[in-house]
Amino acid sequence: MSRSESAVVEGPSAGQHPVGPGDGTAPRADAEDGGKQPRRALLHTLSRTLSRLLSRYWTVLALVAAWAVWVRTRQLNQIVAPTPAAVFGDVLGHPGAYLPDLGWTLLNAAVGLALGLVLGVTGALLVWASPLLSGLMTPMALIMRSVPVVAMIPVIARVVGFGITAVLTVTTVVSFFPVFVMAGSGLRAAPAATRDVFTVLAATRLTRLRLLLLPHAVPAVLVGLRLTASTAVLSAMLAEYLLGTHGLGLLFARSVTFMDPARAWGTALVATVVSVLCFVGARAAERLGSARFS
């Protein structure tokens, strides 16, 4: 067989096209695979995020499910106990009914928390500086802590009156004691060896406080902040319920008075979520501060 005949025999048959470098089948497949890869990565990320959220907050979902089952099985009237769908629907469907009062509650909680933080640290410094003040302030702080907040509210109302002043006073009193105790503990937590170094160097009390004691007290103060952040919101809401003229507490009181249980339960839900978020934020601040000053 000649060379030309073998080329004819070995060549492509009629109607067939050789697959060459210019053929678009392989690039098209690569393009399809390349388009699927970001989609797969997104689905993988979403599944991991969802599984992480479920592993951490499955108890919340279980409580909501138990709430719904309890209302349905007991056949409770909506006035007695609304369903989760009614409560979440009211919160998500009418955010304007919550946001103004939520802003007032957050303002009262933030200002009261800041005042309690400042007064607690100041009180701890005074106790550290003077044994006389220590014997005077420590029993007073313990007495204030031993009295329930609800029992103090009428006394505070008689002294400072009603309105925002009373709400701020209640929130400040509640925030004072944890910060006072933790700051005092932090001022006494400096290592003995480091204190001996300052003694050998003949450092003054002010120098010892500024360079040694205060840096060691910062993590303890942040622990007090974490313990107080969530209770400040609830204390402000309680004071608003009894004494205030604005805020979630007053919204809750009005909802109960006008028999709007979905709005009342929604107010409690918003306050709970905000308290948890404040706790999470304070814990993050504590971690950053502890890493910085430890």
C-alpha cells in the first residue's frame, strides 16, 4: 500500500471532525467546572455556618418549639399566651413600635452602666487609699447589694423623683457593686515579687498605683463590666416599668394595660436579645483587655 493510500485509510471518516487544539469542548467543560466551584464553596460555607449555629443555639430553637407546642396543646387563648409566630410577626412587622423605646432603654442602660463603672472604680481606689474609707464604704456597698432592686425603687423615687433621673439612679446602683468588688480585687492582685521590686526602688504610692496596680486591675474591671452589662439593660427596663416615662419598660406596661399580649411578649423578647448582645459585647471587650493587660 502506498503512502497516500495509507493516509486515506488512517484519516478521519466522512462526517467526522478531528479534535484539535482549536476544538472548544475541553475549555467549555473547564468553564462549567470553574462556575460550579464558587457555588460549591458557597454551599460548603453556608452548611458549616448553619451547623455551627445549630450546635451553639439549638437550645433556643428547642425552647421556641416547646413554647409553640405548649400553646397549641393547651389551646390557650392569645390573650393568655400568644404563639411564637404572633410574637415574632409583631416584632418583625412593626419595628417602628419598638425602636424608639429601645433607644431610650439602651441610652439609660449605657449611661447608668458608665456611671456605675466610674463610681465603682473610684470607690475601689478610695478603699485602697484609706483604711478609714474602707471601713465606711464596704459595709454600705454590702447593704446596698443585699437589698433587692424592687425594694430600693420606692426609696429612690422618693429621693430623686420619677422619670429618667430615677431610671439612671437604679441602673447606676445595680452596676456599682460588681465593678466595685472586682476593681478592689484587681488592685490587690498584683504579684508579690513585682510589689517587692517597686518597694526596693522606693516608688511612691502614686507611682505604684499608676504603673503596677491599675494595669493589673483592668482585667478585673472588665470582668465586672461583663457581669453588669446584661443586668443593666434589665434593670433599666424594670425601672422604666415602675418609674419611667419612656423605654421598653413603659412599652411593656402599656401593652399589658391595653391587653396586647403579642406586643408585651415581643417587648420581653427584644429586651432579652439586647441583654444577650450586651453580654457578648462585654465578653469580647474583656478578652481584648485581658490580652492587652495580662
